[in-house]
Amino acid sequence: MKRITTVLTASLLAASLMPARVTANDSPDDIPRVAAMQPIPSDPVATTSGAIAGTRIDGEVRAYLGIPYAAPPVGALRWAAPRPVAWQGVRNADRTGPECIQVLRPHDINHYFGEEATSEDCLTLNIWTPSAKPAAGLPVVVFIYGGGFTIGSSGMPNYGGAAVARRGAVFVNFNYRVGAFGFMAHPELTREQGGHSGNYGLMDQITALRWVRANIAAFGGDPDKVTIIGQSAGALSVASLIFSPEAKGLFRSATMTSWCNYHDAMPTLAEAEATGLAVQHRLKEDSLAALRNIPADRILAIQSESQLGANVAGIRIGGPIVDGLVLAGQKPALLAAGQVNRVPVIASSNTDDIDIPISPFGHVATLDQYRDAARTAFGADAAAFLRLFPAKDDAGAQAMARNVAHLAGFELASRQCARDQASIGQPAYIDQFARRHPYAPGMRFADQDPATVGAYHTGDVPYWLGTLDVYNSRRRTRDWTPYDRQLSATMMDHLIAFARDGDPGADWPAWSPSRESETWFGDGIAVRPLDVRRLDWLAAHPMVRQPLPPRPGSPRD
């Protein structure tokens, strides 16, 4: 099998940090520039780990980047719960830390913003806060990245927090372990760790949130006004935190974008241990000690991956498990028993999300294909389906099929999430993001077609976080309009209000059985009723989702 090398060698890393050689023919505009540290007069900031000094951004924002929140999970701490970290003196926090071990990104995809170093020593967080320290604590937004639990990094600029800070909140993001390094269980690990193993990535998330609770006041934040927001695998992480007793009291509200799901089946500890044994067998190592000593790239090379240009048919590792500690049971059982952290949630999805390709209706292009899909999905009920979801021609069939895929996918999941919230006496706010990015003419990517991609999976993230301009940082890919900027400002304000007040604002009503509605973020902003009649029919006639087809160029973060 071809090995995927992800660790920068010392010489490559040194070269990447050296200034470019300047020649007599270079003009000042041709010379690459590296942001220098801009000292903050009030630094250092004292934290429970040690003192840190950050950097100013445009005079408006204080940024503290690459702060270790746990000891490096290396050596004997590979596959162990995160441990405390401390340092002497003042630590400069002016650049993000390396991403956790994962495959690297091709340069011709939508989400390439420059190379990042990658390492097992990766448990760092980043804080952006307004320059003026307020007398009262500010609301705090904590972002958790997605990536199918095998990729993702808090250092990606589209996950940055300067814009949220400029609008009056403290913003935090952090790295957590992914893939085999973050979620592998093993019988020897279970014996070593008191009857449980795996979920190290979730333990990292909880440890980061505990660090935030202990220290965020020093950065102007209110530890009692923390909202967490996760996208894709980050959303599933948020759902896991909602059901984890270890995360109790660490946040007051939660947003899940793509998608809100309290009913996904997680592997049991025994199933996850069997996967860990398969990893050991594939690596031909005879002990846990040997597994902890082998190079990280050997483990990465046998891990299944179909994102970022990788196509490795290895062992699928990644994602939460029922380990008996972080997660005591499957979510439906925990919900029924009331074993859940009771917080309000936002359940968010995109119109052209990944629920489209996993639906039997996701690839319909003609009227005949639409009718065939109806017969396959619903059998004797196909005629009733076609009366409720009619189509007269190929174009109408294609549009209706995509609508069916989304309604039966993330839209139905958002509604079920709202119902689940109601069962524990907590509100839910539903939204659908439908704005198509305004691409620059002739733009091409290896992993998406701007002409057809629509409001794609992750397309909402730069609006929630105000990072629109990052998409033009290396080349012009979007022609953002004043409306895009206003839409982003509105979505950021809703998110900040959710942290500050526990609801996203009076103009965004909560879902209720008597008023089933969602807020629509598209070419306009409106509160719209849910398509209750069609949702009810689809809920009563569940379809089997198809496995997400391998799309070698397509990341899920």
C-alpha cells in the first residue's frame, strides 16, 4: 500500500519558515510577507497553565494563538486521556499550532488556504478577543471543526475568530485528535484505563472546554455565557457533548450545523476494541507498547480515507463510541432516561448538503429516473409519493428529487432534534442556509463544480464566522457582494446572542409543535413554515440512506 507521509521534515519546515530570497528584479509587491508579532501592552495574561503574550490584529482584536491546553499526547500518552500542561516564564502565543496527524491537502481544492505543519503534539487552542477589556464578561463562541473525524484543524483561516471578536464576543477554537489517534479503542487500552478506551478526541474537546471555563475571564469572556458550534463531524461532536456527563456545565447553548442528530448509532466498546485489534494485526505489532512506538505515518497509512485526494481502502477509524465514560450509552436511551445536558440548540443545515448524495434521490436527472427511484424507495406507496411530490418533466423531476433528498435528510433530522429538545423541556431553533457563494467567473476546483454545487456542505461556515475574505487570500475565488457581508453579520449576531442570552434573538422564533418554522438564510432572510405535510409523510416512510460514495477530491470540513 502506498504510504501517505504527513509529517514535515525538519528541513522542509525550516525552509517554510525562512524568508523568501529577494532578487534585484523583485518589486515590493512580489515579496511574500509574514505577519510579525504586534505586542499587546497589557500582556502577559496569567492562565492556569502559565503566562502568555499574544498579538494585535489591526489594532481591533487581541489574538492568542497556539496555546497548549493539554500535554503533548505522545509516547506513553498516545491513546491516553489528555493530561495537564504548564510552563514557566511567558509563552509567545502569536501563531497557531500544528494540526493533529492527518493527510495533507491538495492545493487545487476549495478549502486550501496554505500549508500547515502536522504533528501528534497538537493540543492547542486559539482565542480572539476585542482589544478593549470590558468591565463585564463578554459572550464566548467556541467552534469545533468537522472533517469526518479524520481531518480538520483550528489553524484553517476559515475557522478564524477575528470577525466575531470585532462584533463583540470572545471566539475560541481548538485542535482535537482525529482518526486512529483520536478514537481507537483496544482491549489493552481498556485494561490500562480502568474499563474504557477510545474517545480521546472527545476527551480533548472536554479538556479544552474546561480550560476555557477556567481561564476565559482573563480574556474578557464570561465562563457562564459559552456557546459551542460544530459543523459536520463537529456537529456530531456537539451532540456527543450534549450527552456526556463529563461536559456538564461547560456550555449554555449549542449549535449543530450539518447536522443535528440524536439518533445516530455509535459503535460499542467491544466493536471499537475489535477495530483496534484489526489495526494491531494490520501493523504486525505484538503489543500496545510497540504500537505506541511506531511512527505516526505508518498508522495513518492503514487508516481508511477518501477525502482530500486520498483514496485509502484501509480500516475505518474515527468517531464517538459508547465507551462507558464519555458516553455511557446510545443517545436515544440516554435521552429517554433524561441523561442529557439540558441546553437550547440551533439545528442548522444547508440546502445542498451531503444528505443529497446519500439519498436514493440524490442523483436523479430525468423524470423516468425519478419515478424509478420512487418505486424503489417506496414500493406500493410510490403512487402516493408521486401525488405529494409531483414532477412533469426532467427539470422538474431533478429539482423535486433534490428537495426530497434534503427534506428526508437533514431537514427531517432538524425537526426530530427539535422534538427531542421539547421532550426534555429545552428549545430548538431551526435554520436552513440556502445562499450560493458568488464565485468569480471561470473558477474551478478539483473537489467541486461552482456551477452546480449550490449551498454546499460547509458553505455556511464563512457566514457564521465572518471569514468570507479568507476565500480570496491565495487567489480570487469569490466576488462577495454587500449582501453577503450583511448576511454574515446577521448570522454572527445571532450566534453571539445565543451565547449571551441563550436564544438567537426575537426575530428567530423557536420551533414549537403549534408553529413549526425555520429561519431561512438565502438570497433573503425570512422565517418560513416547515413543509409539515411532506415531512410527516417522509417520516412515516423512511428511506435507506446510501453509503456516501468515495469522492477522492471532496473534503467534508
